[in-house]
Amino acid sequence: MKVSEKSNGAVQSTEDRREESIQAGSQIVKPLNAHQEKPKVEENPYAVQSKEVKPEPKVETEKQNEAEPPKKPALNLEATLKLVDDLHRRSIQRDNLLNRIHQLEAFEITLIEEGDELESNHFQGCQLIISDDKGRKFITQTAGLIKLVAEFIHRACLEKLGEIESNIVLPQG
């Protein structure tokens, strides 16, 4: 019913207009009957109709992104040469570490084979010398200390070898 039909052309009070505007912005819900499945919603004819926004269908870009990893641009000549030099340097470091590890292992194996079976530490009779550029030296013959230093060096070389080997990779392109 329109305002003019309700009031028959008479002037409405402010309170009547407020109630009408409140009703215009809301929807009236009828209670459920036993035989009804869903509540029926009656829209107020004075309410402003809003357009229902339908979601746009998604393009399968997510699946495409998962299937194709992002392509990296090809390296130019300078970048390729720099990469090759870096890999060569790491390869040399790897070879040097492998040589140190093999020398230390061979030294220990020789000591064990030549050592007396009764000795608990095969570094017995060894001497550890640490010297600097100015000719100063630290010398010890303590077998326990030499064993600890040899184990530390072996462990440190293996860790560094693992780091270097993990960094020797060709870029995927």
C-alpha cells in the first residue's frame, strides 16, 4: 500500500513516517507451518531492491600455477661465466676438504696399525705443533689433546664438505 492510499491524502505525522521507513528497509518473515519446508520471506514493496551480486566463475589459474612453476629468465653470458667460476671455486674447496679428510683418516689408520695393541689411545707418541708466521710455536705430546683436536678437525671438515656440496647445484632453467 502506498503512503497516499494509507493516509487518503492526509498529512502523516513524523512518527508514522519513521515506522514506515523502518518497515521499508526490513523484510517481514512469516512463521513456519508444519507443512512448509522453508520460511517464506515477503519483501516490503517500499523497500529498496538490491541487486544480487553473483560471484564470477573462477578461471583455473590456480591449477595452472601449480602445474607450471614460474620460468626464470635465461642467464646472459656474464652471469653464466660467473656461475661457472663460482662452481669451479666450490669444486676446488670440496677437493681440498676431501684431501684433508683422507689424509687425517689415513694417518689414524696407520697409527692404529703400527700402534701397540695395549695402548688405548693410538695418538700416543704423536706430537701436535701449531705455528704462526712469526715463528712462534705451540707443541704438545698429550695424546688425549691430540685425539680431541684430530676429531674436531675431522668433524669440522665433514660439516664444511656438506655445506659446499649442498651449494654445488646447476640452476634449473
